[in-house]
Amino acid sequence: MHGAYGIPLRFMKGWNWENTWAVWTVVSMMLLPLFAAAISVHGLGAAYLQTSLGAFVLMGVFGALWGAGVLMIGISFPLVG
């Protein structure tokens, strides 16, 4: 998926990159995973209820670190060309 991050930037030249990344983030990191999990995991709600708070905190921390990395690669595209 990292190679696909630059695709929306080609087709949205009239948008600021922040707006493009906001739409890309909501769709690819929030809506699509929730949809995929809902249709592929039977008893998803029960699985979430059985997960410890510590696991959710670690998931949030690592997700934030991954998001920072994605932000940095997004900033690099206009710089590289």
C-alpha cells in the first residue's frame, strides 16, 4: 500500500495535500478496515470486548507512530517531485 499513497496526489492537483491526505486517511485507515472486519469476522463485537485495555493502548501508540511515518512520506512526495 505504500506505493499507492502517491496515486491520489496525481489526480487532485487543485487540492492541498493536507486535504488529500485527510480523505485518504479516513477511507483507507478507518472506513475500509472496519468494513473488511465487519464482513469477515464473525462476532467482531465480542472479540473487541474480550481484548484488554492494554492491547488497545499499544495499538493506539503503534498506530500513531505509523501515522507519523505516513505523514513524513506524504511530505516527501512534493519535495522529491
